[in-house]
Amino acid sequence: MTEIVIVGGGAAGFFAAIAAARANENCRVSLFERSAQFLSKVRISGGGRCNVTHALFDPRMFTTRYPRGERELISAFHRFSAKDTVAWFEARGVRLKQEKDGRMFPITDSSETVIDCLIKEAKDAGVELFTRRGIESAHVRSESGFELKFSGGELIDCDRLLLATGGCRSIGGVVEVVRSLGHTIEPPVPSLFSLHVPVPWLRSLPGISVSDVELSIAKLRERGALLITHNGVSGPAVLRLSAWGARILHEKKYRFTLRVNWLPEMSEGDLRNEFQSRREKEPAKRVNNSPIGGIPARLWENLVSNAGIVPNTIWTTLSRAGMNELIRNLRSTELEVDGKSLNKEEFVTCGGVRLREINFKTMESRVTPNLYFAGELLDIDGITGGFNFQAAWTTGWIAGHAMAGVESGKR
């Protein structure tokens, strides 16, 4: 009987445990979770609905949503993709629905549906489940395999070990276990976060959103929807920018100039033509009451005011200097950022086990035989939208089959 121990009761850990137990009945699979409950991140993700995956079913395109891990995940997603995830859950009675932005949720709109499915499937497969068991140390046995020490002093031997404890947000604990087994940890820094902007006029507009802006920080550039918050800015474009720029922004200590192009679909020439059209068609209309494009009225008023244009200015009295300054504001509003707020639904970290130390065909360590990794403990992170869960399902599924001694084909 092959003894398999999985440390981490999240998405990757459960998927690996189920895959291993189903693939080979001669394996005894035990799963250990440090906290009092399993799948805590699944429970709160997507506002309690659980964004299971994303409906981008081309594996190569799917990998482009990972600031770290894109190259390594190409072959992995060809073996277990988002389409396979949908089929896996639906075969077990959990139907998923696709929303307009591609995110996929259970039709119940409840993460408990996903949790109940995973726990039931694990128990039915014979996986032994333990809570309140945090790993404290792991030593390679002379005859292969590992001797593990858990909180409370409990000692357990196993033949194969999978570490799937989630993002390594702090030094110590499992990070020291990983290092003791010969692996390198890329320093963890936050990814997917909102930005603090201490500008009174912006903070006076909480809840206002713009569907398409272009953001830039030095050479970093991202386009998409932006949401103005009580503290600054958030929304898909900000979160993606923070993901790709995670290390750069960390080095800047989250203090930098953010530039916003509020109308990226319009060139400077387009704007000048639009202004001329307003002069001809709406000569007596006040500039601050005439938003262009999809800019919300209150935001437009502030952009006009910030350009030094007084409230009673009409299009025919708009000066050349005023027009030039308004165009500059529309194309490159400069916002000084002085901090960040983690996106509560995601709390993703950039960093983890160095990827070149892992064989992505099996998720086995290239350093220590019979040691495997899956999920966010690896230096892999995706943008918001179900991509981080998909990486967990895929790497867990591959690792589970490999630990069971079965080649991972399709489902």
C-alpha cells in the first residue's frame, strides 16, 4: 500500500487527493489541513459564489492570463483544461454557468455547492481527512519517503508527499519545510490589489466606474474597466496592472505616478475633431455638462474643472489653452499613488516555489524525489476571473495521478 500525504485542504489539495485515490485503489491518501475547516478560500471566493474557472477554452490563450507561470502551464492545460474542469464538476452534479465576462460559477450561485461536491467525492474515494493539523517539519527517510511532524507532535510516515498549502504570504511554517527539502522560495509579494490615491476630487466620486480606460505606470500598461473607490481606484484594469507589475510596484513601495487615459479609443486628433463638432452643433452648451464618450457626468465635471475651465464656459468660448489642457487631462490624468489594498476576494500572492525546480509533467520536485507541489504554493498566479482556481485544479489533478503511479491522460 502506497502512503500518500497531502498537506493543504484547499482546491489543489482536494483535487489531488481525489485524483490519487480514484486512480489507484492501492494508495492510501490522507489530507491534512492546518485550520478548522477545509476549502476556506473556495467558500469566500466570488462573493461566496465561487468563481470555479473561466470560459476561455483554448489552453494556449488561457495561459496568457498568468503573469507568472504562463510557459510552464501550457502543457499542463493541454492535459486538464477549463473545459475538463467544467466536465468534471458536471459529471458530479455541479452544473456551471458562464457570465458575460467569461467567469464561470455554479448555477446555484453558492460556493457551498462546490465544497459539498469536493468533500463528498474525497470521502467516497476513501481519502482520510484531518483538520487542525499543521505541518511543522518533513525529513527524507533513508529508504525513501518522508517522516512528517504535525502540530501537537504527531509523527507520520509517507511514501509520497504533496505540499499544497496556498500562497506563502509569510516566512516560517511551510516555507521553512519547503526550504528544508531543498527548494528555493521566490519572495512573496502581493498581487491583485487596489490602489490608494489621496486626491480629494477623485475620492469624492466613490462608486463611479468607467468601462474602458488605459492605465500606465512607466512601461506597464493595461486596458479595461476602472472603479473609483473611497480610497482610490480598483476594478479589472487596476487588478491586472497590479498582477503584472507585482514585483515592480513592490520595489516602488507602492508609491508612484499612475497615468489614466479616460478615452483610449480616441486619438488626440479624434478629440480635437469632437471638440470642433461641439462648437458647431452645441455652441451655447456648457462644456462641463457635455461628457464625451462613456465618461460619467460627475467625473467629466471634475476633469473639466481640473483643466482650469470655469463652470459657465460654453463650447464657443472655450479657449485654445483650455482645450489643450482638457485633452491632456483626458489622455493622461496623473494620479499619485501612496499605497494599496488587497482584493479581499482573491488575496493572491506573487512568489512561491521556484518553477524551474518542478517537473510540470508530474508536478514532482526535480530536487527531492517523491515530493510534489500544486496550487498557489508555486510561483504561479493568474489575474482575477477564475484563473487561479484553474491552476489549482490542473496542477492538483496532474500531481494526484503522478503520485498514484498513473499517467495523467484525460479525466
